[in-house]
Amino acid sequence: MALKNYYEIFQLFPPVEPRQLQDAYKRLIFEFHPDRNPGREEWAIERTMEIVEAYNVLSDPIKRDLYTFRVRNQVRQEPGEMFGLKKGFLSFGKSKEETAAEEAFQRGLKYFFEEKDHWNQAQHEWLSALKIVPGFANAHYNLGILCGYQGNFKDACACFERVIKLNSGDIEAKKVLSMAMGYVYGKKA
């Protein structure tokens, strides 16, 4: 699920002023217009469409917030540590619960990366993993990322707060929580 970096298309980096974006847009549209690229019209049309798509996203504050969140934050692909599990003194390897939770976590990743249409199934799998092991920090983290991708920053904040409660040393979760809170409360983090 590779996401095009619209900021790179315009050779601008956040925060971007509307005037900077307009100037870059006009310059690129002129540069890649099919009439200015004889013999490469199809390529020029594709580039122009990409530029227009990027401008439509970055010029709309709501679309830009969602897009910026997606560019800066990715789901975690490794199961990571599970907190709160009681293990016996002579326990070796993973418990049945840990194995089942990891399998649900991996299925969630598979659905997440297939297509946007499968995000509900990814959410279901990560919630299933949390029913099995409530202290599964990366399942909480991925749910938070998914909520952010969908523009539901309040629920994203709640997920990241749970991650931090489980692992207070998770710097990345703290950064993403700060960013999500900025979108909820109107300050860009």
C-alpha cells in the first residue's frame, strides 16, 4: 500500500503555505503540460493528472490532514511485546493465547495491505487479537493508525494512550498520539 508523496511532487515539505502550493502547482502544470512535451504526450498527461491529484489533496485542509497522517505513520508489522501475560516459572515458548493473538495480528496486516475496502476486516482481526491478549501493544497501535487513516482521530488517541499505558517507553506511540491530538484539538503537532 505504497502512498505517493504529494509533498515531494511539489518539492515542498510541511508546513506548506497556500501560496507556495499554488506557485508550485502552476509551475509544474506548465512544465508537464502535454503541449510542452511533444512525443511524450501520454507521459505528460499522466504526470499532469498526478499533479492535479496532489494539488486537490494538499489544497484541502481536511484531506491534507488525513494524507499527512498517512504519509508520516505506518502500521507496525511485527507483533512485538505482549504485556500483562502471566507465565508459569517453567513456561517455554509461546502460549496458545500468544500464538492465536499473533495469528490474528498477521491476518489483520494481510487485510490492511490488500485494499482500503478490507480495512474493516483488518480492524476485526486486531480487535480479535486484543480479546485474546488485551495487553497486545502493537494491535492497539495498529488500530490507532487505522482510526487515523479513517479520520477518526479521537479513537486513534484512545488507542495510542493504551499503547503508552502498556509501554511508557514507546516514543513512536507518543509522537503519533501528539499528532492525532493536534488534529482533534486543532493544533498541528
